[in-house]
Amino acid sequence: MSTSARLTALEMAPSDVWFKSSHSGDNGAGGCVSVAALADHVGVCDSKQQNGPAFVTPTAAWSSFIREVKTGRWSS
């Protein structure tokens, strides 16, 4: 997959591959994130705009980010 490609979430993976974060909920704040497991990468998009842009990150980088979020490193 080219790093310069600007793919929508649905171009990146079928809709049944994407799942919405359990932390997105219906919080009214508009911060909804969906992720998709893709071979050696993870796709990330705005849950409300599956036909909008999505980005891809290596699985290891995503896992590291999630670990740090769980430890509270990125809390405000």
C-alpha cells in the first residue's frame, strides 16, 4: 500500500472489518474512532465518516500507542 495514497475507509477495507471503539460511545462530543486490522497494519478512521479519509499505521506502533493510552500517558 502506497504511503501517499489517500484512501477512504471503505476503499481500505470492507465495512464489516471496521469496528468502533468502545470508548467512542454516544458521548455527543463527536470523537468517534473506528479501527480495522489489516495484514501488518491498522487502519484508523472517523466512525461517522466511513466514506471519509483513513490512515494506516504499523500494527506495532498502534499497539504501543494503545499501551501508553491505557497507562494514562496521554490523559489530560
